[in-house]
Amino acid sequence: IMPLDKTEVSNVIADNLNGFITVKFLTKTDEERVYNGRMNVQKGLKGNERGRIAAEALRSNGYVTLKTSKGYKCFNLDKVIGMKVNGETYGEEL
């Protein structure tokens, strides 16, 4: 399974910052996982200094946070193998 190009993934995410997105990716243990959620939801995130430092650290390491029905989840840009945004599928079928 080949991950999608990190730049392509970033661009698709950047173009759809406020929409719903479905992402299929590999975990650290190379397990396939699918998340469905919304980008850029700040509600419920702690706005304290520690929270900001943690969020910044995740971002700088290529992680993207997604608000799902089970709370906030992260995935790594390097490990995305498929995405579905606005009815368009990128990479592997979901």
C-alpha cells in the first residue's frame, strides 16, 4: 500500500478546511484505519498554553486533527492512503 503524496494531501485538506472529510490511513503499527470528521473544529479544545503547545507540536510533525463523533483524532499526513472530500475520492477507495 502506497501512501498518497504528502503535498497532495495537504492541498486537498487546505482546499476543504471547513468541510467533512473521510481519511483512510496507516497507524504507527501499519494498521489501516478510517476516520470521518470535520477539519478545523475548535469547539471543546482547551485554549490554554499547554493545549496550544501540544497542537503546535502535532502540526509540526505532520499530524492533522480531525473532529469525529468519537472526539478529536489525529492522523499523519505521510501515512494517508485514501481520502474522500466533497464526493471526490483520492487514492485508495474507501
